[in-house]
Amino acid sequence: MDTEMYCYLEDRDKTLLPSNEVFDRWLNPKDTAIVCIDMHRGHIGDDAEITLDTPRARARIPAHNLFHALARDIEVPIIHAQHWQRYGGIDDACSKHHNRGANWRVLYDLYVPGFENKLMLEHSWEGTKWLDIMIEEDPRDLYVRTKKRLSAFYPTDLEFLLHQMGIHNIVITGTMTDACDLSTAFDAANRDFRVIMPRDIVAGYSAESEHAALLCISLHCGLVVDSPTLLAEWYARAGRELPANLRGCTDINEVANNLEVGS
């Protein structure tokens, strides 16, 4: 490794990574892609009413924009993976399958009894504005748009795409840490991809649920890191310097609103 790279054990204990062949491969930007999950209007739009509001992820739109832009600048590709349902809901809420849709729809009512949001039926329906991506995009970005449940691998061609790109390491960004991000991390690890989760980028239902998810990921799936530290390692390998405001920073949110690539 080219920097003093660290991770968080159990999302608590800051631990210096040993400089060995295993972690050298894990942190190689040339074998890495960022998989950004569900950062679309249905979750993070600023409309008066949206289908499934995720305010903690909305607050991290600037962090996503900066992290992704800096990654693109050293040719780390971005893949946008979207929950994408056929119009009318046959893939989920209006399914004729015995389970009639995804479990989360049933469980949600336990946490918000009597919850009524007529728009939630349309969550991620194709042909609606709810699938508008709300973070910055780039012509180089790639898209996976057949996600029907929590994991970005189900039932999609994400694994096929990663293999065609020669990718061995995936960095998971997007929402929600404790649902789609967590499910994707486990599915990635089960397929022998090396997983990295920047804890200052992802966001979920609550701080507590984010911590629980990151704890599990750090134990079983991959490295939980601070995104500026990960970028510093990538930039060092590329022979580049990070923007000055990011050097020594541990939370990209501190500078994301007033720092642009190249500054």
C-alpha cells in the first residue's frame, strides 16, 4: 500500500491495515468499480411527497457527488444500480405470487402503524419520475436497471457486467446502508468480490441501523472505511494528489459542499 490505510473493525475500532498482498489487491483502483444503489427521486427527491423518503441519504447527495467525481477523475467506474419495477406493480405489490410482493412492504407497517402513502405503490415504477437519478451522472457511467428486491445482484446482470469489466473489488455507495447496501455486500462477498463500504457516504434508516449494518459488513463482508482515506490510497497509486481540503479529512461531508474536483 502507498498510504497508511485503515479500516474500522465492528464500525468502531480504527485499525491500520497490514501492508500485504491481500490488502494490496483489495485496494487496487484498477480492479475496482463503485456500485451506487437507488439514489433516485423516490428515495431522495425534494418533492413535497415522494414514494419512500430516505432523508439521511438525501443529506449525503453532495458527498456522493464529490466522491464519485474524484473516483471518475482517476478512472474508477461508477455503476448506478436501481430498484426498477414494471409499471403497474406486477413485480412487487401487485404480484400474483403467493407472497404478494417484497417482505419489506409488509414489515414497514410494524414500524409506522397505519402508514398511508398512496405513492408508495408506485415506488420505482418504470415510466415515472421516481426513477430520476438525483446525484450527478457522467457519460462514462454504467447502469443496472432490473433490481427488484434489496440486493443489486437480484435479479440483475450486475455480476455479468463486473466480470466483463475485469472487476474484483466493489465499493458500495447509495442507500440504504441497512437494507440494499447490506444485502448487496453479502451477495458480493458470496460471489468472491472484495467489498469496501465508505461509512461517510452510505446512509440508511437511522444512525443505529447504519452502525449495525456496518458492524456486520466489517465482520463478514469487507472493509469499512472513511472515503477520504480510500481516495488518498487510490490517488497515491495513480501518482496524483488529493485536493488539499481532503488531506487529513476523515469525513467527506465536511468539505463536500464547497470543494470541486481539481481544486
